[in-house]
Amino acid sequence: MNDELRELYQEVILDHNKRPQNFGHLSNSNREADGHNPLCGDHISVSLLLENDKIQDLKFEGQGCAISKASASMMTSAVKGKSVSEAEKIFANFQAMVTSDHEPSEDEAELMGKLTVFAGVRDYPSRVKCASLAWHTLQAALNSADKPVTTE
Amino acid sequence: MLCCLNFLKESSGVMTAVQQRYDVQKVREDFPILSERINGKPLVYLDNANTTQKPLQVIDAISNYYKHMNSNIHRATHVLGERATLAYEGTRGKVRDFLNASSTQEIVFVRNATEGVNLVANTFGKQNIHEGDEILISEMEHHANIVPWQMLCDRVGARLVIIPIDDTGDLILDNLDKLINTRTKLVGIVQMSNVLGTINPVEEIIRIAHSKGVPVLVDAAQSAYHMPIDVQRMDCDFLVFSGHKLYGPTGSGVLYGKKELLEKMDPWQGGGDMILSVSFEKTVYNDIPYRFEAGTPNIAGGVGLGAAIDYITNIGMENIAQHESDLMSYGTEVLQDIDGLRMIGTSRHKASVFSFVLDDVHPHDIGTMLDSDGIAIRTGQHCAHPLLARCGVPATARASIACYNTREEIDALAASIRRVQEFFS
């Protein structure tokens, strides 16, 4: 196995794939959205409780590859308790990290925390959509989009 | 072909004879891309159902066209124009022979199989399918043989009716007699499934459809490079295939249509080359097949397709089919030996496709891991969402073979799959 692949499938990603956090449907949610990637059949839905501009709680469910599942799991931990603008900032940093050579600044890295394990995705352009599906779905949920989002 | 394969399995002596005649290493030498190294490993190309690689003969034919013939066809009064026209029209003759069509008038050049289906839907379909009518397709169709009909149905108020499949991936034809009724105006059926590998009994379906006066379109995108096709014996009314799956260039494809049907069909796209005369008051359309070929076509692609057909014909389609059948039996045995691997599509009449899922590993992850070993497969839904839903899986990993694949490559695939399992365990 080559180094790039090890970089992609880091231990923490494999762990979240096997034991995802915040998996299920949030019973007291007031925002929900479905997201799917028609190319690979990944499907994720996000349900969350938004109060006073803050993501009080959120869960995700669905099926997908290790990257998309781990990304969704770690996203829920990263944005729980955050304001909408904080969550959007994390997403913007995350997106920049997986789609470009942009090295996160110290501040950005701190904001993203463990999410920096997804940096290896940038070497696999076909997997960027897997890593960002949950985030697009979160964004749709925050915007209360009533249509399912896709990564296309 | 199938009885021939059974015979081969029973008689190892014959198998040896076939292997001697079919020198796969020699075939491989014709495909320069097979020497590529991917991630430091030799390329194992098992994504053939997606598109096949191109032999030097095809690459050279295209290069030769641009070096020595490039010109527009059917109109130029100079030598290059004649060369280009001869080469392009020469392919039409080769396709006629390849399909055993009765005339080159029945061979319409299109971009790919998808465009062939769209052409029929927009001409024959528009003229003959109306409100309340039905179009019968199967549960294992590629989107190319679903969506054009669905679009037509939405436009005219017709209805899509579906032939179901069983758990092994065979069509359930018990009720075909009832499914084809007085409302049915067309049957569209895939000859070989791109996901399951199932080979459908198209001749039987055509016989039943014709007994009720219903024409049949056969999607031969997958079958055309795995088995000999004889449109007269099959008696299909339309048949489509893509050149790029047939070791030919992308952007080249064929619609075969029976002459008497094509002659009654309106043109599809308007423009140059599809007309006999044009005034602002009236246009007189060209004869078939040119009536359906507006504008300058993919001439180099057509020339390349001709070279691809020559290539296959020289090796012999029967020889290719036998080689692939041997690989199919071997691969089935080797892959089924892997614990936690489930094959999707286990029909007894099957060719060249291994679709599978692994316990606890998503196909997308399988694809990325195999790629790091230099092995190219396809993962996902294979442009067949309804079929995947029927199979109850969100996606599959699919390895598909062609004339240049070897047993060693199947072994490499199996070893790599075991490494994937180990990694994710």
C-alpha cells in the first residue's frame, strides 16, 4: 500500500467509519436535508436542532463509503454547539483543504481540529465529493432547503 | 455460443486447442496502453464494460486518416475528399458485414448507443407512440434505454412497462405474453446487462413481440464486443452499439434499423448532408441512411471504427468469446472463493462481468484501494439506478473482462480484494 493511500485512510477515518458518532435521526430536529451522490450511490441525511442561531444538536444517517461516513461523523462532532457562521467557516476551510493545495493557517487548523485528517483527500479528486457530501447536506439543512442536494 | 461453451468446459482437450489458437500475449502486444504502470504497478485493466482499450491498428488508422486523408466527405471534388469518403463509407460496409445486415442503407452512424436510442425515440417513437400506448423495457436496462423512452412517454402520455428480473439476474418472461398487448408499441431490451452480465434470450423475446406485431430495439452496447451478432437471424428491428466499447474510438456508434422501418421514419436532426434539395419553401430529404446523419460526422471516428471491426474480425469473434468464457469460469471460481464477497448477478447465461459487494467495505473504497494496486475497475451504480435498487445494494464494484485480459490479472484482482478486506477488518 502506498503512502498516499495511508494518508487518505488514516486510522481516525477508519475508526469513524466503523463506529460513527451521532448516527441516527434527531427526534427533536427542526431542520433536515437529504444529500446524495448519484455517481456512487452515497446517501446521507442530516437532522439538526437550530436554536438562537446555534446548532444545539445534530445527527446523520445513510449509507456511503468510508470517506463519506467518517466525514459525516466527524462533521457532526465539529459543528455541534457552534453558531451557523462558525459552521460555515469550518466548511469553507474544509472545502479549501480538500480541493486545493491551500495549507491551512494555524487559526484555520485550530478551527478544523481533527478534520485536518481529510487533507489526504486532495490527492484523490474522485473522492472529494465523498468527503464534502455531508457538509453540503448540512448547509442545505441550515438553509432549510426542501429539495435533496446532490454533489453534481 | 452457449452450447459451445458447455462443450469446452466438459472437454479439456478442446480447451487446450483453443488456448493454442488464441495467443493472449500476442493480443496484448497490440494494445500499447497495457504497458502503462499505475502507481508503480503494471496496469490491470478490468473496466472494459465502461470502455475498452484501443489496439495500435485503430490508433494508427485514425492517425493515418489525419495524415493522409483529412477532408470532408460526400462533397469534395478532390482526391482527399474521395479518400475520406471511401474510408468512411468503407466502415459502413464493414458494419453491415459485422452485423450481417442486408444492406448498408440499414447502417446509421451515430455518436454512441445512447444517441441511437434517442434517434429512434425521437423519430419512430414520435411517429408511432401516442397517448395511452405502452413501451416495454426491462428492469436491467442501462439509463440509455430507459430515459429516452421516459422522456417520450412524458411528452405524448404513453407509459413505460417493465419486465421484472429474478434474484439471479434473469428476466422473468412467464408473463411476457401478457406484458406485450395491444397497447404495446415497442419493446426495448438489452442483450447483455452491463451490471449483471446476464445474456438475455433476445431472439425469443423478438419472436413473441413479432407474433403481436410489435417491433423490438436491442441494446447491444455490451454484447457487441463479446459475441457474434446476426441481425437477420435475430430479426431485431433496431439495434444499437457504441464503437468505444468495441476497441474503437469514442464518439463512434451505430444504429441498425430494418430498411422498411427507416424509410418510413422522419429525419431527426436537420442540416447539411441529410438533404437532396433545399429552398426556403421546401426541403427534400436525402435517402436512408444519410437522412439521419446531419452535418459533418465524426469521420476519423468512423474510420477508426472500421479498423476496430477489422481487428476483431481478424482475431475472430468466436475466439474472443471462448477466451473470455474461460476467464469468466476461472474468475467466478476464484472470486467466489473469497469469504465475504457476494456476486451480484449469477445467471447461468452470463458473460464478462463480475459485479460484487464485500461485507463492510463500500465499493467506492474498494475501487480506490484496487487502483493503488494498478487495478482499474468501476464502482458505483453503473448508470442503472432501478436495477441497483432491485438488487438491494446502493452500489457495486464491477470488474469486466475483454480480449486482452489474463488469468494472472484475475489472480491479481483476487489478491488485491483480500488486501482490501484485511485493511478494513
